[in-house]
Amino acid sequence: MKIQKRIEYNGKIYNFLSDDSRDVINNSDSLFVHTKQNSSFVNEVKKHKLDILQARDLKKYFKMTPKIIGITGTNGKTTTAAIIYSILLDMGYLVALLGTRGFFINDKEIKPKGLTTPSILELYEDIEHAAQLECEYFVMEVSSHAIEQERIEGLDFLAKILTNITSDHLDYHKTLEEYIRIKNSFFADEGIKIINRDENKALYNPINSYSYAINSKANLCVSAYSPKKGIHAHIIWRESLRENHFEETFVDSSLYGVHNLYNILGAITCVKIITQRPLEEIATKLENFAGVSGRMEVVSQSPLIIVDFAHTHDGMKQIFESFKSKNISVVFGAGGDRDKSKRSKMGECASSYAQKIYITSDNPRSEDPQSIIEDILKGIPENLAHPIITTIDRKKAIQKAIDDLEDNDVLLVLGKGDETYQIIGNQKIHFDDREIIREYLNPRKGIK
């Protein structure tokens, strides 16, 4: 990548920074930035006797005034980051948000959605953009890929949050143990860490660590809650687990599910620590947060149809657990050219919770959609009494699931969330689960 940035380095003036060796060899106006990913090309740059800037030193040349908050975890990064962003904005702070949904500053979209965590040059450019607009906080999602590839090299985080650790991205990390190691490595320093205490795979430096939990003793804990028709909970905050002084209040949210209660707790813990504002004030600001597009998004109330991005067995389980009082119908698939080990687990999870299962395509990419479906079916018991419908046509799967809905059913359409495309082969075709649902319902029952 190449970005425009005028800096003086080794007595020379450069107008661009680039991590592409070909660019700097052919352009004396570009300074080469050495990252972990381009290490194999460094000798070629040295051969031409060109200057090299280490990625860890980028912060010397960018305006880095916003306080950076990083959220990592298998699930919940997007929602937790969005809640923090929303609360801080409502408190009157100037804030930037960077993640899966795009780049936002003070409630204005700056860039559309892209990578969860962008390349290191783009990331530094985004932070400086936020600094120029006088943002006090920069809230960002941090993926396991970004940690391993050192795309966050040189950043000084005010606070780091761990949502949870389950299996994902094993096509890249190869083993669950390596994936867990990478996630936990983010929390090895002595900075402020905010940890989900109910996550037993969390390993972290205890210095400056704070915690939140539903089932464990933590700085922010829950004494009682109800996940029906939104989230209602009584929460208690203790700055130190060793002291008797505490704050308590109630939280009310339109979000669904226990997993979103965890996201709320992580966000409130963070805001409490970095602002030291009263717990009741923070909880009141939460009520203004209506949710994230494509994350437990209610597309129709009658019939009840919800779209979510869940694309791992653990993410699906969290959604299913939120609707155990209803008969669950689920439409889902699995991405092609991605971690194959999770497919059968997704099938097994669906068979444990859902009364009607519709297995279809997600983003098959270069893989045969039918073979992906067959991988999912391997996790479903052969003697399962519930109906299983398979079709590679996602639109037909959604429509069939709607046709089959009965009273007290909830339809969960999982895997794509707010994505507005489907990747088939090398083509990116317009496809939005929410549009399909609304278009099919409108002429028949309307949206209530």
C-alpha cells in the first residue's frame, strides 16, 4: 500500500510512504516501510541503497493524540466497539470508530466497510485523520490476523478488551492452540486490560487488569438479569475486588441475547475505567444504542425474523440460546475457501437447537457450494427427527423457511449479517438477506 505523507527521514524529504518494494525502487519520492509481511523484500531494497523506516517507528511521524481502545475476541468485537463509540459520543466526547462496518468519526461515515483491521499504513493514516478532527478517543476492532501480522505495531493502547475466544480462522492459524495464543498475546503488556472473566481460555498480564462477568466474580458483575424482550439487568461495579465500596444501577437495552449482555458489560467496564463517570450515567447513555446493522437485527416482528453475522458454531450457539423459549428455524451456510473444520460443528450446533434447518450457500467463492453443504451435514446426526432442507440457492432457502413458519417460531438467518453481496466464483453479486426477506413479506403480510 502507498499513502501520501510528507516526512523528513535521514536528511531526505519524502512525499509518500509505501510497503511495496517495487514502488520505492522505481520512485525516489517514496520511503519504504518495513513490516512483518514484506520482510522478504527488505534485502532487495537494501541492494538499491534505499532508506528503510521500521513500522514500529511510524508513530514518530503521525499525529497520534487520540487515546486508542482496542477490542479483540472471536465474537462481539463489532457490537462492543459500537456500544463504546455510542456511549462516548452521547457523553460529549469526539470519537472515531474503526472496524468491520467501516471508519466513522463523530457519527459520520468516512470509509465503507473493509478489513476488520486495515493495513498498518492505512491504520496510521486513519488515526491521524481522527487526530486532525480533535478526536479524544479512537475505538477499533483488532483481528487475530492483525495481531499475528503486526498490523498494530507501534500503537500505544489506552485500553484493550477481550470479548471471548472460540474456534475461528483455523485455515490461517492452523490450530486452535495457535489461535488462542495469538489472541492472548494482545494482553501480555502492563497496560489497561478488560477481560471477560467467564472466558476460561483467557491468559493475560494481571497488572492493570479489570474484568466483567455474568457467572464469575469481577469488577463489573450482574446480580440479576432477564434476556426476554431486550436485556434488563442489575449491575454492580467495584473498582477493586478487595474493597467494599461499590456502585450499582440497572441497564435496559433493546438488544437481544445473553451474548449481547456480555458485550454491554465489556463496553460499560471500558467507559467506566477511561472516563471515571458515574455508573448510572453510563447505563443511561446505553439506552440510546439501538444495535448494529446485521447483528441480531430484527427484520420483521410478525413473523419474528432476525438476521445475524454469526458464522461459527459458538456464534450460532449464542444466538440460539437467546430464543430457547421459541421454536427455532435457521437458515445458514459456510464460507468457501475458509476454515473447513468449523462446518460440521455448525451443523451439529444447529441440530442441537433448531426444529427446522435450512442449509444453503454463504459465500462459496471458488468451492463447490454443494460440497460445503455436505461438510455441514457431517455434523448432523443421521437419525435427527427435525426436517433438514438443503439448497444451494440462498434466496429459495430463505423463502422456503418463511413459508414454513408457524406460531411461536423465530426464523434466524445467519452468516452474512449486513453484507450486501454474495461471492460466487470470482463474482461479487448483489445479495442482501434483509432485502430478500422484506421483498418476500411485503406483498403478503407487510412489515410490522
